[in-house]
Amino acid sequence: MDLAETLLRVLGLARDFSDRARGFAFLLSLPLMVVTIADWRIRRRR
Amino acid sequence: MYAGHAAVALALKTRDPRVPMVPLVLACYGPDWLETVLGLSRGRGEMSLYTHYLPGLLAGALGAAALYAIVFQRPGGWTILAGWLLHWPADFFTAHKGLLSPTDRIGLDLYNLPLADCVLEASVVLVCCVLYARTFAHSRTQRRWVAAMAVALIVLQALLDIGTAQGEPVWRPSLARREWRTHPHAFPSAAATSSLRMPLALPSPTPTVSERWRSMECEA
């Protein structure tokens, strides 16, 4: 995450790379991981 | 809505199994992801207004469907479009979202009633997982995975609602107003002009009436 932040800051894109923004991205990625892993396991066994 | 969007993706998957799960879930959370990415440059709070009001939602949905068609080169663009568009009605229950203007926001604001939000989203997750299981989970092991997925999504939702409840939320549903407003007596300007209104108040009861009341009181 630090590397990504540094890169975005160098590019001038990261003005809101706060803990809150990171937390929101992390929050969004959790259900994505849960559903993707479960779907992969279920459909692999068909 | 939080876990409910993932549940919507599961329900859409049963309608069109050709669409891979990752782009489908990304589409169902699309406005939130777009808000996060655009928020890197302008602030997430401001961007959320534009990614979640109806014209922004439609533009995002069309862009996502086109991107899917170009990248994956397979049918299912309509499902991606539907997933993105269904974000708005789902969020209507839990927050305030814009209509034709980013500031014209309505919603039932259930995020600020954490228990009701948890019950609603858990119900959506359960119904959609049953739909998904009926289509894809035929063996006992598969059904166990569906159950584990449902439990994981509900636990995530419950954790979010517990976190929200710590902040002593105030429920402010809105179906018509541009923005929520306090009752007029809470305005400082109303307090400042209260002395001007006092001369208009009714005078105290006349001696005749007072005398009569006192006598009635004695009789009682």
C-alpha cells in the first residue's frame, strides 16, 4: 500500500489517501473476496 | 447497502451464469469503487454525490458494460449494466442517494438504524444465497460452501453495523426533502427573534375569568 501511495503521490493523484479511504477500499474488497472464493470452490466441484 | 450488493451479484449470476463472478461483483459495487478511485483526486465525499446520483449511475453503468464487452469479448453486458444500476435501489434503503441532482437526495437511512439494517441485509443475503444454491449447489459440499458464504457475508454486515452503532447514529429518513433540516425552534435565528413575538402572545386572563376559575376550583 505504501508503494501505491508513493506512486500516486508522485503522479499527483493522491490527495485523499487517508486511512479512511484505505479503510473503505478494504471494506469493499472483503465481500468481493468472500463471494469470489466461494463461487470458485462451488463451481469447481460441478 | 454493504453485503446486500454481493447478494445481488449472486442473484444475477443465476440469471446469466456466463458472466464471471469478479466483474459481476465489481459492477454491483461499481459506484462505490468508482467513488473510491475518483476520490483519490477530489475527495471521496464529493465524488460519492456524482457516482451515486441517477445520471452518474447511468453513465457508470454504460461505461462498465462497454468495458466488460471490450475486455471479456463475451455476452453478459446487460447483466453488468443491471448489476451497476441495481446499486441505487439497494442503497435507497440504507442511505440517502441523489436523484437527478447530486444534492436532491432521498433514502430510508437504515445505516443509522443498525439493527434494522442488519436484519434487512441478512434477509437479502439469505434469499439470494438460496437462489444461488438452487442453481449451482447440487451436492452437500457445494451447499456447505454456500452456507459458509452466507455466514461470512452476514458476519461482515454485522461487524459494520456494530461499528456504526458505536457512533450513536441518528436516523434521518428522507423521501422528498432536498436535505434533512432540524425543527425551526432549534435555529439560532428563531431564538433571537423570540422576544419580538412575545407582544403578540395572548394577554393573561381577565380578573373576571380568574375569579370564576378560582371559585370553580374551590367547588371542586
